[in-house]
Amino acid sequence: MTKKLEQDLPALLNELGVTLKIRHRSHPNKVTEWQAKANCYRVTLSYQGRTYSLYFYQGRGNDKDITVSDVIHCLSSDLNLLSGCNTLKCFGECFGWDENTADTYRAIKRQSARYSKLIGDPVILEAIASKEY
């Protein structure tokens, strides 16, 4: 396992067998203004028999195909954000308050819990988080 953890992010995810399936590019029923203008993907991540499906967005200016590393990097970044700011009060103080702050915080918490459950092993989560991408 140690040798695996020393690889760059795409190689590590490939070695671990984390896969990405893109189901379609349609928006869910309720989206924000930004999401409505963005490229939308319904993706499923798979790892060791577990799966996690989510909507993944990227700006219209980014027209390259998404990869498993793109999605995992974003999920890992959100999880790391919560490790330094794990309350709604802290989140609001760090990122500002508006009408969407509480919903954004709860969405990141739910998403991070699902991502953590998908990967399972805290050592692997930390290894993924430590990779530059």
C-alpha cells in the first residue's frame, strides 16, 4: 500500500481501482443560476464495491472531458475545507454569509460524508488529499 500512496493523483486512483461513470449531462429539476449556466454531469464513482452518484458541474469555459481525478479532487477539497471549518458559524465567518450559506454548508457536509464512506480508509483519504492536481 505504501508504494501506491506515493503516486500522483491519477496514478493513485487508477491503482486503487476508483472508477468514474458519466451517466448523462442533464440538470436536476432545481438548480442555481450558476448551475444552469454550467456543464452538468451525473456521475457515479465506484470503489471496492461501493458507489456514490452525484451531479458534478464545471464552468462552460472548460470543455475537456471530466476525469475521475477531477471529481475526486473536488470532493477531497471540500472534505478538507470542513476539517478546518466544521461548524456553520465557522463556515459563515470564513466564507461569508448570504441566503445560501446554510444550504451550501449542509450540502458540503452531506457530500463529504458520502465521499468518506465511499473511500472508507482514512489513510487513503489523507493520501488523496495530499496530492496536488
